[in-house]
Amino acid sequence: MTQHETVGTSLPRGVREGITASLAPVDADLARRYPGDSGTRQPVHTVYVPADALTDTTVRDWGDQALAALDAHAPDADALAAVLGLPGELAEPVYRRVCAKLEREPVEDLRIDFEDGYGPRPDAEEDAAASRAASVVAAAHAAGTAPPYVGIRMKCMEAAVRDRGIRTLDIFLTGLMDSGGLPDGLVLTLPKVTYAEQVSAMVRLCEEFEKARGLPAGRLGFEIQIETTQAILGPDGRATVALMIDAAQGRATGLHYGTFDYSASCGVGAAHQAMDHPVADHAKAVMQVAAAGTGVRLSDGSTNVLPVGPTERVHDAWRLHHRLVRRSLARAYYQGWDMHPGHLPTRYAAVYAFYREGLETAAARLAAYVNRTGGDVMDEPATAKALSGHLLRGLDCGAVDAAEVEQLTGLGRAELDALAGRAPR
């Protein structure tokens, strides 16, 4: 049949137009609530440092300490592979890339902590720390030494600390504005959220600051930390986290799981509080479904087992951290918290091995999909989107190179972005 032949239909004229008109509000709501991925780089981790411990060399210090840990406890590729159980073919490329990363960009996302890691302080002391944090961040951006993402975690919206948190946020943002403006990659974190109304209050703070300083509407966004049971299930039985995303009015950039606060709120004993406990898996599954398609990104929590002390103890901690990071990656939690410089080698080793071991298979499947050449797996557009996203994440963090991806797939960055549903860069 040619395109000019007439085919028979039965529906009256105007049915399609009428249905389209009736679904217009739904179309608009879907576009507003589920815009998809923003296309920007997501960091593989967030490093938290107490505000009073911040210096202008914090990021470099963490990188140097991580390299020193490798030198002391896994001085070559074979040694690290033996500790972590890496396949032989991955040992050298992973080790080489980990070392290069620790030299070039040891921290992808730095959060200056004014909450649990900082604690209650006299107002004058916290005022000075917030002002100094702004100065350090502004100077790092001016010098080109800032990590891709950096910001603060303020105190929460609970009554006892609400005013202090608001004041710290104001001082920090004001300091940045007075030092030349808000930098790219600025991230704000709102902890211990229990009610959607607290998210609405954070939205109002952002709006008022934007008005006060003449910033475009929507310039400020923030992460929501999921650390309480009320953030997952409300008193009426509804999944509260979805209400929080909605209350953020497009300003929510991420949902971060708080391992220890959430576990404790569920009554889990200290010895069993961990990222892989069943209560953690339940909370993160709810978060994952609530955030899907919204453009709000997910981050797993941390382990409090630090790689310090004798080599045997460091190796045990490295194996644990490596296993937990791998587990998160397999469950589509592509970001997590790191609490100690010694966690950086295993963070990057796990991430790099994850993306490199799947590189050839993912590339071959994507190339077959694009070229319609078939293969032993029949993929659909949703899978092609996931395959492209996998390769893009590997590119963003340095696990793979653009040249090798293009050689394997025949696709450049723009084409991968399009297949992954990301906005063009």
C-alpha cells in the first residue's frame, strides 16, 4: 500500500481532537512533574566535612591522604586487585585511573556540614564559620580549584534549630554573592525533613533570597535528606517523599539517604545500622519510585567503618566499602557519601570497575540497536536509553574515555545524550 491510498476509518470527525483537548491538563502535568534527567553530570559521591574543619586545602588534603593510603596498603595494581577481588584484566586500568583521579579531582562533591558533623555552637562562632565557608568556596572557584559541586548542609527545619539554620544559609549565600555571585555547581542540603511543609518553607527561603539579591527565579535548588520514617510514610499512610518532591516546586535536585539517622528512627541497633539493612532497602526503594522521571537524583548513604589502623584492618574496611558501593551501583544508586579520605580509593575503584567491566557489552548492544543489526539480545528504546546513560556516567566520572566509547559504538557525546533523553549540552 502506498502512502496515497485511502484507508477506511469509523470514528467520527473530532474524536481525536476532543480526546487531545480533554487530556491537555494531564499532558501539562506530566511535563511539569516528570521532566526527565537534566543532562548534567551527577557526582559519584558527596564528601562531608565539618564546617570547623574546612580549609582552603581540604580537597587537596583528601586526595593526598587517599594516595598515601594506597601507597601504604596497596602500592600497585595487583595488590589492590587482590584486596578487592578485581578481575585481572581490570586491575591495571582501574588502578591507573584511580591514582590519576586522586591527583586530578579527588572530590567531586563537597558538602560543608553545619548539622550533625558540626553540632550546636555559640551563634557568633557559627556566624563566623558560615562566613568563612563562603570565602573559602568563592576563593576556590576564583582559583579554579573548587570541586565540580560544593555547598553546605544547614541545620534542619525543626523548631529547636530552625532559626539557626536559616541564618547560616543566609550568611553563606550572602557571602558568595558579595564575593562575585553564586558559583556553578552550588548545592544546598536540607536535612531531617519530616513534613512536606518543611520543604515548602525551604522553597520560600530560596524565593526570598532570590528576590532580595535580584537573582532569577529558580536559581537556587536543594537536596532533601531522607533520614526519618516520616519522610517515607506519613501518618495517613501516604508515601511522604513523593509529596516532598512536589512541594519543592521543581527546586529539589536530589534525595539523599541518611543511613544512621533513618536506621535509628526504625529502632535498628547500632551494630546493625548499615546501607544494606532491610530498612534501608525499603526506604531507598520508595525514594527510587518517587523520584523516577522527575529529574531528582538519588544518593545512597555512607558506612561508618573507617579504613584506618593496621593494613589488615584497612583491607577489611576497603572490602566492605567496595562491596557496598558496588551494591548501590547495581541498584541504580549512582552516588553515595564518603566520610574519610581512605574511602576514596575504594569509591573510585568500585565505580571504575563497574563501568569498565560492562563497557564492551553495553557498547555492542547500543551499536546493534542504533544500526538495527540485531544480535543475541533484542533491545527496546527504554533499554537503549539505559545503555546510553550507563556509558555517559562512565564518561562523566572518568571510568572510560570518549575515544574508546566512540570507537566501540560509533556514537559521539551528542548522540549518546539524545539516546539517553538528556538535554543537549
